[in-house]
Amino acid sequence: YNLGKANAQFTGYSNFGIGQTLFNLSNGDLTGNNNFAIGFNHFNLNNGNVTGNNNFAIGFNHFNPYNGNVTGSDNLAIGSNSIYAYAGDIGGNNNMGIGNSSINIQTGNLSGYNNMGIGNSSIQVNNGGFSGYNNIALGYNSMYSYGDFTGNYNVAIGHNNILNGGSSGITGSYNIAIGNGNYSYNLGEGNGNILISAGNGIDTPSVMDNAIIIGRASWGPLQDGTIAIGNGSYGAPVLLGNSGNKVGVGGITTPKAKLDVGGEVRVSSEYGTCTYDNAGAIRFDGAHFYGCDGATWKQLDN
């Protein structure tokens, strides 16, 4: 167990280690119980203490705060750096990290619980702590928070910052993100959003709630509760459910009518009978426009 200094105390029991540099405290104490480590450099604290129980680590460099403490319990880490806090404490419980740097906190504390990260860098927290709970991340770098990660019940499946908190961190909850995000800024600051993305991802310059976004590229500001579909730059090709239940097509982000189209509208004809059921329909026969009044088709142009 390689307790590094004479003033370090090892009073815990039922701890199990196979490998090199396990439970290595330079001048701290190991009082936790039932901890299990196989591999290299586990529970390695330079000035801190290991008081947590029932932690399980296989691989390289797990639960390794340089100046912090490991007080959390029932955490599972498999891989390399999978539950890692460089300068903070690991006090969270029931977290699971599988893969390389799957739950990685650079400058803050890990106090959240019931979080699961599977994959390479699946949950990354820079310049902040991780206090959120019940978050699930699968894939490469799928959750990225530059500030504090305080959100809960978020799910990210995919690649490259699919759920991103922007400069304020991931503070929102109940968000679902699937695909390749690349730069889905601000999505993680809202609540109840769903993102399905491919290619270059989504750039959402505003924080919104309860929105559904399907597509790629850059999008303009979206209102709460909207459905945006398509591929474009700064404007959803199709926008549903905006204020007043209006629909925007062709990059219209704030529809002014029930149907607001940014471009030409093409009308063709099925040459059906005009009845009460299709009253108000407009058709074009290649030469003239006609409107159905509920009984007959009437020519609308000269």
C-alpha cells in the first residue's frame, strides 16, 4: 500500500490491492474500508485522506486527487483516469466511470452521485466542480462543462461535446442529446431539451427549455417549446410550435403568421373535386390558380 510518510495512518480494514502504487498517501490517512484496487496508481493522495468505503478500481490512476480527499463510497472506476479529480475532493457516491478519463474533474470537487460515464472523456468538467446527479454519458467527450456541472438527469450519447454547457457550465436538467455535437453550446444550460444531431453539430446562441432540435449547423435563437428541424445556418429550415403555434419554413425563427415561409411557395394540383372538406384549398394547373369555395373551383388569376 506504500504509505509514503511515517505520520500517515492506515486504520481501514478489508482493503484489497494488486499492482503498483495502490492506496499511496504521502502524509494522509487511509481509514476507509472495503476498497478494491487492481492496477497502477489508485487512491493516490499527496496530502489528503481516504475515508470512503466500498470503492472499486481497475486500471490506471483512479480516485487520484492531488491535494484532496476521497470520502465518497460505492464508486466504480475501470480504465484510465476514469474517476479523477486533480485538485479537489471526491466525495460523491455511486458513480461509475468506465474508459479513459470518463469522469474527469480538473479543478473542482466531485460531490455528485449516481452518475455514469462510459467511453473516452465522456464526462469532462473544466474550471468547476461536479455536483450533479443521475447523469448518463456514453461515447467520446459527450458531456463537456467548462464551468460547474450542477445539472441532473441529463443523457448524452455520441461524440464531441454533444451536451455542452457553454461558458456557464451544465446547469440544466432533463436534457437528452444524441449524435455528433461538435459545439452544442448552451444546450446544457436549459431544461427538458432534446437534440438529435449529426455532422458539425448545433450552435444554439440562446438558452431555451423544452425544445426539440433535429439537424446540424448553426441555429439562431429559439423560443421555449419549439421544434426545429433541418440543416442550415442561423435559422431553422422548419420551425414548429413557436409562440401562437406558428410554423416557420426557410429560416424563419419568429413566424408572424400560422405559416411563414422565407422563400417561394410551390403549389401543384391533384385535380380533385372541390367539396366542403377541402374548402379553402388552392391548386395550380400549370396556367392558372384556382381556389375551392366548398363547391366549385374558382379561378383566382386573370
